[in-house]
Amino acid sequence: VKDKRWIELDIPDQKAYIMRLLDALEVTNRDKRLKVSRAILYLVQGVFGECDCEVDVLYWSRHNTFLLYEMGIFTALLELLSMEIDNNQACSSAVRKPAISLADSTELRVLLSSMYLMVETIRLETEDEKTEWQSVRESFRTELSTQVYNGEPFALLLFTMVTKFCSMNAPHFPMKKVLLLLWKTLLFTLGGFEDLQAKKVKTREALCLPPLPENSIKVVRSMRAASPPASAMELIEQQRRGRSSRRIHCHHWNLRWCLMMSTLQPLVKQDSLDAYNERDPFKNDEARDDEEDNDDVDSGIEGEVGLLDRDVIIQPPPPPVRPPSERVCFPRGLPWAPKVREKDIEHFLETSRNKFIGFTLGNDIDTLVGLPRPIHESVKTLKQHKYVSIAEVQMKKEEQLQRCPMTLGEEEVEESPIEILYQGMLSNLSQYVIALLKLLLAAAPTSKAKTDSINILADVLPEEMPITVLQSMKLGIDVNRHKEIIVKAISGLLLLLLKHFKLNHIYQFEYVSQHLVFANCIPLILKFFNQNIMSYISAKNSVCVLDFPHCVVHELPELTAESLEAGDNNQFCWRNLFSCINLLRILNKLTKWKHSRTMMLVVFKSAPILKRSLKVKQAMMQLYVLKLLKIQTKYLGRQWRKSNTKTMSAIYQKVRHRLNDDWAYGNDIDARPWDFQAEECALRESIEKFNSRRYDKNQSTDFTPVDNCLQSVLGQRMELPEDFHFSYEMWLEREVFSQPIQWEELLQTE
């Protein structure tokens, strides 16, 4: 349709144009295919050349994305992506190049950008979306999570791109876009943390387990950050500041006292003054210091302002009174309900029976004969807070299946998206994990550039290097932002995989965890945090005026070195804060209830590194730092506990309590150093048995019946190659006639 813009076309005309684009994607000319791919990307980006504001761009982007998917554009883009991956000529030329730039990955970047925008736009739900879009979303999710490419999920194709890049076979792949698309694909097909919480509740109901004591997501959201423990230098500086400010305080208070005595009537009643000066109990120490500084300034001003001029000072308006339903209520107790494992109850009863009776009853937690009344009450309290996890039920069931395979029969496994993904990843899981950790190491701000390290800047460096200071600053910001996005994508997808595997089956989670540990994930994360974490979280590696869709709708102002240095107005970079929290959560999952890995934290001296991270006043990040400090406190010695009492108090206040857990002391019987290697070996053996039983279907087990009948064996039909009858006589001569048969060996006994 000539002389009409895209936003003026009817739906049939738009579909006809998309069909023309589909036909043009099948041409053999590479330049024409690239031109059509860019036209599709322009549609997915919301035809910003025809829009006047950002809202219109987002509206048309969403409309076009659903329309393009219904017309089969995603499948066509997937075929083009597989062609580019298998393009050996481009891979070999990129390997030979000394320096790779943006020009080497133009086609891949256009395809991956279009696919990323389609996945992310369809994944997000809005309130005002059309009713038929919900069914489109579900069909797209099913398509991505099942056999979308060569009988495998789409995520496996992206994992293959990651391993191919890290093995130096395709150094021109744009890793930032690949990792972002992989993360969003997993988030779409598997579900986010809210979906995980709902699945966890349903799984516990199916296993007849009691409901969860609380919703962990809501509890963390309601927590408040604590003030970090002060270092020795900060304490000395505070003492100096306090001495110098005492004289100023005395001068200000003398002025206030003279002014109050000279007035005829009291200004404020004492009760209301006390109420006004009451401090917020939830306010952190820095806020209180700020209030004290403000008091100093205000008192100085009041000393100089006359009594008649006081009425001119504008008082702040009173805060609006919230209705009772909207008021925030802070619980007075601990944020988490305490938990007790069955193993803890068994250990408590074993100790009590040895003390009062002189013998034990094994794993019996019900018989209390001969024990005093306080022990009865203690056991009752422990049982009230007993928590049975899904992992414990899965491990017991696996133990029964290994012990009685013929009686229990074959296990019924639900073909869920995470199960299909695990089956596809199983054969090359170690390669995927090592590749992701290599990229994380290359993108970490503390890592130094080496000649043998992988180049993750292939899709950010231009063909011609900058020649002006402004261009160099812009490129530097872009490079730092590029690395931050890679860290964010890797940390997000690793945490997502670990949580979904743990809910699906505990041994799937343990298998991935062991690969991460053996690939040095723990020291890598500690190396990441061994930096000035406050400067990393408050980094401003972004330019607001260049963000999409602002940059294509509004006129760009002239960029200067000062504006680039200023950055945005945000106090924190939420991207980096998100990455730090994810890495801390991954470290928690790898070390929880694993004493050998906890000792790795102690050996790598993680306590001072983690303690510095407490300076970030964000409740969720502080929670996971305190968890990591809690599990290694018993190994750090009495002197460390004595000099870090504020950290110990924060652990008591914010981290969940495990009854009978001597985490602050060294009395744990499970913390014997000589059992560490045996613990990992036993876990490795259990994982191998699980993978062999469930996924190794071709293996002949000991329970396969043996056919001893000669006629039956000779009568079986064997699958032979098509050309076998041509070389049958040669095979007989080589395998039968030329082989001597020692008949007397049959008569000999061993």
C-alpha cells in the first residue's frame, strides 16, 4: 500500500506485508536477507520513525511482536540463526583475524536482537492486553520448551553457541546478546521466582507435606537493612570527629538556653517535644548521624534568628495519615520461623539417651521412656518446628528405588520443561558450566586481561578505534556496561537453573552444583566480591539520553565529557546490585549443608571479603552475606567472634534460627575435617546412580534375564549392515576359521 505508514494500515495489509518479508527471507543473496532481517527488527522495535512518544513505540512494538509470531516469523529467524551458527566460512575467517569488531557479527546481532525482543515482549503480561494474546503466549512457551530445533529445546541451541564461542571455534559470536536471550528464554519457559514458589506449594501438597511456614519472597521484601559494622579506622575517625564537635555543641546549647529563658511563654510542651524528637527504631545508624548533623546546623541558625522572625520559617507539612488497611505493620518477633530437621531431633535424643539411660534406640524419635520431663517438653518443641523438605522426600524415594528396583518398578517421570532441559544438557553439562564460568571470569571487574583469555568485547568494539576524548569515554562506558550485562545474565540464569533443578529433583541440583564447585565457582565468586563493592554497585556506566526508546523519539542533546561523567541520577546501579545478590545466592546454594565447601570459604578467607559487602545497605544482599558468615562462624575461632559481635547480632536478628544449631561454636559433630572427602564422594556416587537409573536406558543391568537356550539365541534376528553379505566370507575367515579354539580349557576348573 503506497503513501501509507505502517500505523495507518489495516491488519490484513500488515499481514500481507509480513508474508512478503517471509518470502524475501528465503533468497540466497546474503545482503538481501540482511536487509529483510533489519526490516523485521524495525517492526519489532515499534516502527519508531512513525511515533511521536515513547508510549506509542512500546504499543506498536507489542502489537507487531504478536502479529509477527502469529505469521511464523520466529521460526524463520530460528532457521537463519542455525544457518549462521553452522557457517564454517565465517567461523574460520574470524579465527584467523587478529582483531574482531562489530562488523564480523552483523547478521547474528540483527537476528538475536529480533528474537530477544520477541521473547521478552511476549513473556511479559500487561493489564490491558488482548484476550487472544494469552493463548499465543502459552503456545510460544510450549514451542520454546519442547522440540523446537532438531528435537531439542531452544535453550540448548544457545548453550551450544556459548560452548562454541568459549572453545575459540567461533570468536565472532555476540555473547552478550546470546546470554541475554538464553536467560530470558529460561525465564519464559521455566518460570520466575513467583512461579517457583507456587510450584513448591503444589509439590508439597502432592507429597502430603505440611505447608510452608512463610512466603520467603514476602519476608525478604519486608526486611530492613542494618547498619554495617564499623572498621577500626572508622571508629578512630568517629572519635576525632566527636572531640571536635563537643565545643560546637556546647556553644549551640548555650544559645538555645538563653533564648528559651528570655521568652515569656514556653514555645512547645515538653511531652510533644519528646514525641517530636523520638527516633525511629528502624532507622539505621547513618540516618541517625545525618539527623545529628542536621541538628547542629539548625541550632546554629536558631541562635542567629530573632524571636519575631521565627514565625516566618515554613514548617514542613504533617505527613498524611494512612488508613488502617494501608499502614505498614512491623512484626516484633523474628522474621523467620525456626526450623528443625529430623536429623537434629535424632541427634538430640541420642545424646539424651546416652546421658540418662546409657543406650540408644537408633532413629526412633517417638519413644521417650526413661527420659525426664524437660526432655519430653524439648522434644515436643522440636517436633512443632520440624520441617521436612521436598529434597529429603526425593532422596528417600531414590534410595528405595535403588534398593528395590524390581518391586517398585519403573519411576514415572513427568515430561516438564525443566526435565526435558536436563535430559538435553546431561551429556554436555560440564562443558556448559565451564563455558559460563569462563565468561563470568572474563567479565568480572577484578579480572585482568590475559593473552589466552576469551574476548567478550567482539560485539562492542567498532572497526575504527576512537580518536577523540569524547569517543574514548563513550566507548569506555559502553565496554563497562557490556561487562555488567554479561555478569547479570550469567548470574541470573545460573541461579534460575539451580532453583528449578532443586525443585524438580535434588540430585539434578546436586549434579549441577558439583560441576560448578569442581570448575572453581566458589573462588571465582569470592574473587568477584574482593573489590570495592560500594563503587561497583554505585557505578554509572550508562547514558540516559542514549537509552531506547528515548534516543529514537527525542532529539539528542550534545554529549560532553561532563555529561558522560555525571551519568544518571540513580543512587545505585540496580543491574550490579541484582548481579551481586544472585552471586551470593548461588554461593549459598553451593555451600548449604556441605561442610567441605564451607571449609573452602574458610580456606579462601572469605570472612573479611563478605564482611566488607555488608556496607551495602540493602536488606536482601545483607541477608545472604550473613547466611554465608553464619555457616563458617564455628571455624573462624573465638577471637573473630569476640571482635565481630555486631555481625553476630545481625545474624541472630536476620537469619533463620535452626534449633539445636551450635553455629556460633565448634561443637557440631558433622564438622569433622576427615569426613569432607568422603562426603563429596558419597554424594557423587548417589548422583551417578540416579543418572544411570533414570537416563541410561541402554545399559544392561544385573536384573536383565539371561537366555540360556541355544536354539533361542541362534534364532534371534540380528540387525546387520546392508553390505554385510558382500564380505560375509571374509568375516568368517577372520573371526571363525582363523581363530584357534582351545577346547581343553572348557574342562579345566579355575
